[in-house]
Amino acid sequence: MKRYTTPAGPVDALAGVSLDVADGECVALVGESGSGKTTLLRCFNRLVEPDSGAIAVNDADVRRANEVELRRHIGYVMQEGGLMPHWTVRRNVELVPWLIGIPNADALVREAMALVGFTDGSFYGRYPRQLSGGQRQRVALARALAARPTVLLLDEPFGALDAITRADLQEMFMAVRKQRPVTCVLVTHDLFEAQRLADRIAVMRAGAIEQLAEPREIIGSPATTYVARLVEKAGLNRVDRHA
Amino acid sequence: MKLLIVLVLAMALAQDAPRARPIVVASKPFGESYILCEMFAQLLEARGFRVDRRPGLGATEIAFAALRNGSIDVYPEYTGTGLLAILADTTRRTPAQAFTHVASEFRRQFGVTWLPPLGFENTYAISVRRETATQYSLRTLTDLARVAPSLRAGFTADFIGRHDGLPGLARAYGLGFREVRPLLAAVKYQALASGGVDVIDGYSTDGLIARYDLVVLADDRGFFPPYQAAALVSAAVARDDPRAVAALAELSGRIDGATMRALNRKLEVDGVSVDMVARGALDSLGLGSTSRATADAQRAPAGRMSAWDSFVHAMVNDRAALARRTWRHLVLSAVSLVAAALVAIPFALVLERRRRLAEPLVRVTGLLQTIPGIALLAFMIPLLGIGIVPALVALFVYSLYPIVRNTYSGVRDADPVAVNAAHALGMTPAQVLRLVRLPLAAPTIMAGVRTAAVINVGTATLAAFIGAGGLGEPIVTGLALSDTGLILSGAVPAAVLALLVDVALAGCERAVRPKGL
């Protein structure tokens, strides 16, 4: 639980929320802005510190871990990429291996870049501002994967892209997961994206989980009218009927 | 603590010659004071002493503070100023009583010695144009009080503010002017002659009173105290150098009012250099050292140089001095700027980590910026004396704010997405600062340094008021002697220097901008 102070008084967010993500599984947190999905995501690497409750990653209580060490072993991708604008692609991607002090950072960089579809070295020397939005997000994903983390947190990773680039990157993400089994928590406001990429979906609303289930079940039997409306808005009920 | 280190560094830098100490001869920034200072200096040199000249020190407060703490050894002062401005004593006294009183009080309170008076008085001379005097039949200040409500006065700021100046005078005579304007000493005679004002505060020995054919109104109620000129000598010289004191005392009683007026006229009307006026004066008193003096004096220009000629003279014929001053100016600005950057940037980085303290503390450095230059210099004399050290400290203080402000804002506002990502990927706070915030803020920080540098080059002209040299020197002298050309020969190079420094630092700003931005 995380207590926030608002002009209207203190508000408890994520009260009673419980979420278990299995090894290699991808869980999507879906909801409108303000639903608490990003806050929940940020609890996993202690960018947000809960006021009460427990969070464990790989069976270890995150509160006992050194926060800097913890973050170095959890991949993180954010909406605008968050690439260091003054660093080349290579330096961005090798950041976490370098922070950890892994000796063969160069090989890790090449491996991660290949995973996201950059097979030739021509991008390494470029600066983020010389890349397209889609390329930047690929580099951000490569950066998150470079140190071979077992857990990956993604905060609207494809949210700022146009529809076509977005579909491309979703494909790429599915391909990455096939090659590199990594436990993912994916925040998105797009239920369509969630059902495409995730093994399970947690629909969140006002700081609580409305329904947690596999995509098929969410679409087939929404637990609440809110979830049903969300399914309808994403056009998923129709897709299902035609299938 | 850091400030202390900088002070120590600055002092170390400023230690020039080894201390087989020359006698430091100084003056206040007006013509007569320059002439007397130069006469003291040449006389001491003729008697075999090594002399260091510091003409044109700020004003009474600065010159006296410097004498008191031993930064200078002798300067010409007036008994009335000693009584009123320094002892704040308004008791009415005869000239002889006034001298005896300041001499004993200064020795008792400050350990400072008044040598016997030089032989003339230079009191305030409230002056009007001849036609004004005729029109209203003015002879005395009592006459003036009668018509003052229809007259405009232009007085030096000093005179307007001091209680022994306008406020006291107004009370003594019931004076109330239609308007009182503060005027620089350099322009008040021209302002009166051109009809811009009707009354000014001159000095009775000013060369310009005769030049403009002005009428000096008699102080018929004896408001102004006697202003006898005399050499004021530091405790150190009075104690350790009786021969120097004896040499200076050779001038006592030798310069009467007519002589001083003639010397002032040579300097202020005829445009003869201070050096030659002093040489000629000593020569005719039989105190000169060389026969060269007379020959030089005869070759002196017959009339005053035009502003353009004196500008060209200072820029071309005197280019060695120009180069020396420019170099000094650059050193003053650069040393203080580098010291300020070394303190301000780390300070601002600490503030970025203590956000709650940041804004108030940044504002405090901003407040330092609002202290007027001369005031800051005057505050520092009791601690640091005159010359390079206090000038460096003052410029250092003025450079802090732009650098602190820009560094703090630049680091605080560095690309928030990148900063967020840096945290999320496991950089330590120190790494976020060093690897992300600082490089992203570098252009903003450099812009602050650039602002500070340009302010610094401008402010460094004030350093001349405390004897630190630089391009302010000809400005101070030019203001004192109403020599526009001389003023420009300091102001123009200073402006050019500011521009060049700005261009050079714009280059640095581009160089520190990270490539990807």
C-alpha cells in the first residue's frame, strides 16, 4: 500500500493489491492513467517505496536489497526511451553491464542489439537524436536486456509510437521473448497490446486490481462492467466473435 | 572555509616585491590631491626613498581606512575633513585650533600623524555664474538664501549627503533650493557654465573657478570649518622613517593659496600633466632634484588637449601603459572568475542535493550582487587593505551569483526523462550527477560563467578606486580631471575586452556542449 497526500487529504493507493508473476511469464498491467499501474510497476525496483506490504523479486524481499544493486539486475524500459541524449547508442546499451562491472560488455552489447534487430554495427556511433522514435525504443529495450536480467519492467514502451511502428515493435518484442525467456511486467493503457503480448492481464482501476486473468478469459468473461467496457472499447469482443 | 582558501590564494598571488618596503604615496580622486601626491612622491624620490604611487583612491573613507591599516603611508588631507568626516566633531574652531585638535586626536585614536599644514586652505566654495551674482546682487551665502527658492543647485553626492555639507549648510543659512541635483565633480563646472544648474559646490583652490569666471559666495556665518591641507602620515612611517617625515615636512608652510590655485589651473585648464606640474612646483620651491624639470615644463602644451587628442595620446603614445593596464585588468577578471567558478559550481551541486535550502541560499548570493561596488570595496579595506587583494575578493563576490544560479538551475532541470532512466537502471546518485546531470547542464553552467565574466570585466574598472590598477585607472583620473579623452581611453578598451571575453567564452560554451545535444 502506498499513501499519497492530495489536496483532498491522504489517499491510499494499491491497498490490498496482490500480484504474483511466475518465472518467464509476462503480466500486463492495464488501466487508465491514475489507475496505479505505473506506481505498482515502480514498486518492483523501488523507484516507489510502499508504506506497507511486501514485494519480492526472485523470492528476495526488495526492501532488504540495496536499491542500486536491485535496479542493475532488473531491466527497465520507459515510454520516451530515456536514452542518455549525450551518449552514443553503444554507450547507452553498455550502461548496465558497465555499471555492474561485467568484463565482456562489448559482446553483451552486440547480443542485445541483435535481439532487437540491429545486426550491423552502423547504429553504434549514432546519438539518440539521430534515430527515429521506433529505433530509439529498440535501443532502449536493448539497453534493458544487455546485462541479461531475469526480470524486465516496461512502462508503456510503445505508447508514443505511430500504429505501424508500434505493431512492428510488438512483433519484435514477442520474438525477443522467444529467444530470451525473461519475466516481464508490462504497463500499457492499450488492452489490445496487452492481449497480444502478455500471458496474463491485470486490469487496474483506482489503485486496485479489477480482474487478473489470461487474455482469453478477460475478453470472454469480463468480471466487471468496467472490464467489459474496456474490452468493448478495444474492439476485442468483435474480433473474438469473428474468430 | 572555501572562501578562506580563496582569500589565502589571492593573497599569495598578490605578494609582489619583497618587503624592503617602498613608501606608498596616495591621493584622493581629484586634481589637487593628485598634484600634492605627486609632489610628495617626487620629493621623497629626490631624497633617496623608493616610492609606490597609488593616486585616485576612492574617497575619504577609502583613503583614510587604507592609511589607518598601513596599506598606504601618506596622502594629502584637509583639517576640516578630518574634523567632520572622520572625527564627526562640529565644534567651531580657528584654523590653528582645528589643526592642533586633529593632530592630537588622530595620534591618540588612530596612531596617525598630521604634518604641519602645507600653507593653504581649500574650503568649499559655493559658486554662481557672474551674471547670476549681478542679477540678484549676491556676495554672501546669506544673500543666496534670499533667492535660493528660484535657483537650481548641482552638488556632488558627497556634499549632499554629509551633515557637514548641504544639510548643515541649509540649516545654518535657511537655504532651500528649487531643485538639488547630484552631479559628478567632473561635470559640475560645465553644468554651471552651460546654465544646467545655477549653484555648485566648488573648492576654493579649483583652477576652474577662474576659467569660468565664477563668483564664490562668502561664508559670512562661518559655517565651513577651516580646511587646511597637510600631509597625513601612517604610524609605520612616522615611527620607522624619521628621514621620510622630515623630507615631507620640507613642504610645510611652502604652498600658499595663490600657488595652489596656479598649480590646479595648470593641470585642469592648461592640460599640463600631473608629473610636470609637480616637478615645476618643486623646482620653483628649490626642492626639485633635476634641472630636467624646467626644460620639460617649458615644452608642456600651451593649451589643453582636445578630448580626441588626449584619447589618441593615451591609446597610441602611451600604449605601453595601455597594455600594462589591459593585462592587469584581464588578470583581475580572470583570477577572480576562476576562483568564483571553483567555489560556485561545487556549492550549487551541493544545493541540488539539498533542495529545501537551495532557493534561499541562491538568493543570498544574489543579494551580494546588489552591494554597490564602491561600498563593497570600502568594507574590505579594514580587513584587506588596498590593491589587488580586495579587488580580487570583490570581483569574486560579484561573480558568484550568475554561476551559482545557472549551475543550480541547469543541474536541477537536466532532461528529467534521462535522469529518471539513469536512476531506474541503477546509477548511484553520485553517478547520476556526474554522468547525466552535469554533462547535460554544462552549456547552462558555461552560460553563467560567461555572464559572470562580462560583469567582471565591467566591474573591474572600479578596482582603480582602491589602487588595484587596470583599465579603471584612466577612467578615475579622467573623471577627476574632467578629461573625456582619458576616460574613453579606459572605457573603450574595457568595452572591447568585455566583448572579446564574451566571444571567447561563447567558444568554450560550444566546446563543453555534449555532442549528442
